[in-house]
Amino acid sequence: MKQLLDLAAVFGYLSLLTVGGGMAAFPELKSLTVDTYHWVTFPELMHYYSLGQLAPGPNMMMVASIGAQVAGLPGAAVVLVAFILPTGLLTFGIGRLWNRLADWPWRPAVQRGLGSVSVGLVLAGGIVLARGALTNTLTVALAIGVFALLMLTKINPAIPIVASGLIGIALYLI
């Protein structure tokens, strides 16, 4: 029972950090699930996150995998409710209030400030993920190559990502 309460507390808190998307909460997700509670290892967390990115639908549904690993099906259910409900209710409430504040003079400043916060949180998440994923010269070279290709062309991002995965698999098998 304590594990389910811990899962609810951690993922309820994490849900409030997802300003800008799931990657915004990734540093704290790593800190709590890997370093504090030791529910998963960092490589496991990165695998869950990667699978969440590949799966259709909301990418942060991957948090259910952590709940399932910790406490089975009840853990997965608790994590999903804790991760979705607080943010959903907050968004609903603020959305209703936001419409009533359409003429509020501070509204544009709040919007600009939240945009900056979102960029900072997502960047921090990307840095934490990169620290775990870029472990050797090959992974750094692949990351630089994919980044350059995506920045310089209009290629579908799935193509270089899948190609990088296939390169990694081939080198692993060799």
C-alpha cells in the first residue's frame, strides 16, 4: 500500500511539471524514479521514454510502465490517474479562468513567461536524456548527424531516427 501512495505522490507531483510536454518533467522523473526511490535504472527509464516516443498517442503514457514495474497492474493504474488527473483538472480550471481574463493587461506577459519556462524545462530534459544516451563516440556521432540532418533538411524525422536505431542494432550484433 505504501508503494501505491508513493507512486501517487510522485506522479501527481510530476504531472504539475509537464509545462511544455513530458520532456519538461524528465529531469525530475529521473531524479525521483532512479535516484530517490530506485524503482528503475536510468537505462530502463530511457528505454521506457524511447518506447513512449515511438508508440501512438500521448508519449508520457510510458509512466504506466514504471508503475507496473513497481506494483503491477494496480501500480500502473495509480500512476496513470496520478499523472493525468491533476494536470487535467488544473488545465480545465485555468482554461475557464483564462477566457474570462481575455482583457487582463498582464495576460500577454504571463504567456511569454510561460513560453520561456517551457523552453527551459524541455531543454533541461533534453540535457538529462542526452547524458544517459550519449555514452560513446558512435552515439555522439549519430546524435550530431541526426541533429544536422533535421536542421538542414525537411526530412521526416522518423527516417533518421529509425536509421540510427538500425545502425545501433547492427553494430550491437557485430
